[in-house]
Amino acid sequence: MSPASTKASTAAVDADTRLAPGRPGYRRMSFALFAAGLAAFALLYSTQALLPAVSADFAVSASAASWTVSAATGALALCVLPLSALSERFGRRALMTTSLVVAVAVGLLVPFAPSLEWLVVLRAVQGAALAGVPASAMAYLAEEVRPKALVAAIGLFVAGNSIGGMSGRIVTGWAAQLWGWRAGLAAVGLLAAVCAVAYRLLLPKARHFAPAPLDPRAVARTVRTHLSDPLLLRLYAIGALFMTVFGAVYTVIGYRLAEAPFSLPQGVVGSVFLVYLVGTASSAAAGTLVGRMGRRGALYLAVATTAAGLLLSLSASLAAVLAGLVLITAGFFAGHAVASAAVSRTATEGRAQASALYQSAYYLGSSAGGTLGAVAFHSGGWSGTVLLGLVAVLGVVSITLYGTHSARVEERRLAGRARARRAHPAMAGR
């Protein structure tokens, strides 16, 4: 490259006002979205570590208690698309703020639910409110962060998600052991309130957002366009299947660890979720994995790690079960970060809707995984839950292999067309 072209390239990079590591505002943005992810996911999964206590208090089965998780994730999945459309009109920052405020307010009411039915209803409302956070955050990052830094930025947001999921479960677990499960939910509500305030104070104003009028027909056209894109469809399915595994495992792991032969107390069961720290590291490293192995290579590694963890968790040894959870968590978060970043990079228009569709598929997978995992555990024990997870993992492998095959077929087709044009120059313009 000549000195002149090098200078021109450098000038073009400097003229790009989007955020990147080392530029003003990037660190504030990272901390703000980390706090938002922490608050949202501490609330979203706040009852998961408490399911054995909820079952005992209301005298219900694991599958009935699991609806306190599935209702929240299912409502989020249904509401994320319409709320993402609102973010196109009112802004990503404003919608995330409103979502967190409503979710925190409901979170402070949840501990007072008089029955399981009311608890499920409040959790559904909370999940619907939280729907404004993930898709808007992904769209904000896609607009405000330079493309080369996007995977790393999304990885940090996902890392906040994992820390939120972990801290929420640990806080509820120990608070429940000391004062009961209702106190655990109240503690998570207060934690989320602090994080929501930090998010609002730190997040820079959007500089590259252009509001668009609310047009349901235009949104429907955009959604149809995304759903007709084979790559996006594969990414949505991969996100759903990964989350099916994760939702199934973490919905029922508390029951397994509370029962013989482990018989762990509630606080220790909650502390098991410290393995989420592994997910924080693997999601933050997703950009490096993609750079070294490519997107499909990173997905294959995530799948192999998750499957190995599922098989290892079948052991009767507590150490082996914990090691299995570490592998499942690392594989899941890496796969999720790779797939969600690929969605943001693939969709050149209607990014909010593209991210919303991914989040819908992802949380439908969570809801299905939680419910089906509890049913599988009730009927076949932990082996039944592992079998469900392995079937979902096989689905990810099949989709990724199909994508690899389709890409190779397309490359051969384009290469053949190029050879034909070289052999018959007169056909080149046709």
C-alpha cells in the first residue's frame, strides 16, 4: 500500500466517530451496558435458583414451579419484537431505560406474590418489560460501535448478562437460606435498582441513531425479509437450540444438587452459579475465537464443549458435575456471543428487528428448555435432562454443517460462473 493510500485509510478511520477501544466514551458505554445486562438478567432468572424452595412453599412439582422462569422468558420472547420497533421511533437508550425502570418496579413487588399463580403472572409482566433491553442494546452497539470492535463489544454485554444471571442466583440462594425465598427476590430487586441507576448515568447519548416513524407494515416487511434470509434463519435456530440446553440444565440443576446423593443446602446450590464466571470469559473471548477459527469453527468448538459438559455431568461425583457445568456454561456463552454478533453483522438494514428476532428465538428456546427440562427431569431424572440437551446440541451441529455445505456449494457456483466468463468474454455482460 502506498503512503498516500495509507494516509487516506487512516483519515477515514479517524473520521469515523463511532466508538472503539481507546476512544472517548467507549469505556463508559461498556460499563453502562454491562450494568444494564447485569440488572436485566439478575431479574429475569431470579427465581431459577429458588425453584426447590418455591416448590416446597407452594407444594407444587418442579414442572409447575419452572413456570416462574418460563413465563418470564416466554413473555420476553413475545414482546421483544414490538418493543424493538418502538426503539426505532423513540431511541435505544430511552427504551432500555423505560424497560429497566418497569422491570425493577415489578421486581420489588414479586416477593409479595400471595400464590404461585400470582408469582407467575408478575414474572410474565417482568419478562415483558425486560424485552426492551436485549434487542435495543444489540442495535445500539451495531450503530454506535465500529464494525471491527462489534464482536468484542457484544461479548462484553453478554458478559454482563452472565454476571447478572450468576449474581442474581447467588444472592437469592444465600438470602433464601437465611431469610426465605421471598427475601432472596427482594435482594435481587434492590441490586437491579442500583445497576439501573448506574446504567442511566453512564451510557453516552446515541450519535448515530436516526428515528423512524412507527409503521407496522414496514416492520412486517422487514421481518419477512429477515425471515427469508437463510443465514439469519440458521443463526436464529442456533441461538434457540443453545438456549434450550442452557435453560433445561439450569432450571433443574438446583433440584439435582438438593437431592441425594449431594443434598446441598440452598445457599451452596446458589453458589454453584459462580460457574457463570466461565461464561463471562468465554463470551468476552468470542471475538478472538472468530478471528482465529472463523464463525463456523468457533461454533463447532462451542458445541463440542457443551456436549462434553453434558456427558460429564452424568457422573455421580460432585466434582465431575461441577466440571460439566463449567464446560456447558463456557460452550453456551461462546456460541451465543458468536451467533448474536453474526446477526448484527449480517443485517445491514432493520438491525433492531434482526436482533429482536434472534432474541425471540433465543428466549423461546429458554422457555422451552426450562419447561421441557423439568418434564424430562420428572420423568427420567438428570439423564432425561441430559438427553434433551444432547438432542438440541445435535441440532446445532446439523444446522452448522448444512451452512458449511451451502457456503461451499455457493463458492463452487460462483467459481464456475467466473471460469465461464473468462472462457467466453462475450457473455460477461449478460
